[in-house]
Amino acid sequence: MITDYSLKIHPIHANQPDKVELRFNSKIELGLSQIFLVSKGDKHDLLSASNGEKQGQIVIAIPALTAGEYALRFKVFAADGHLTEDVIHFSVTE
């Protein structure tokens, strides 16, 4: 289960790469997980992620984006075997 994410306090700005941190209540199996950037026209692009400094934290590399509406759609497997699927909507501003 997701417990927090950095987009709440750190917005993404247009035309510069960034990162988003997601925090879960258990250790994540990155090799079994998928995170997609969803953009206009329901376009899905697979993003790369790495483990964060804390257990249950993953860091997602966000490419430079133009201003607009986006979402992160993820399927994340916890080390205990349960699957978390969710969508986080966000806006990119100039």
C-alpha cells in the first residue's frame, strides 16, 4: 500500500527532468513492478525506478515533460507478495 509520495510537496516543472519518490508500507520487489507515465491520448511509457534510501521507498526518473496533465500508473509487488495498483494524477507547470 502506498503511504506517501513526493508530488504532494514537490511539483514537476516543464522542460526539465525530475524524480518522484513513492513510499510504501513494505519492501518492494522492483524487478516485478512496473511504473508507467500516462500522457494525453492514454499513451503509456514505461519509466525506470530504483530503490530509495529507506525500506519501501522507490525513486522514479521522470523525463522532461511539456506543461499539461499526466498520471503515474503503477503495479508494484511487495516482498510479501501482495500487489498494489494505483494511479496518481499530476500537473506539469511552466
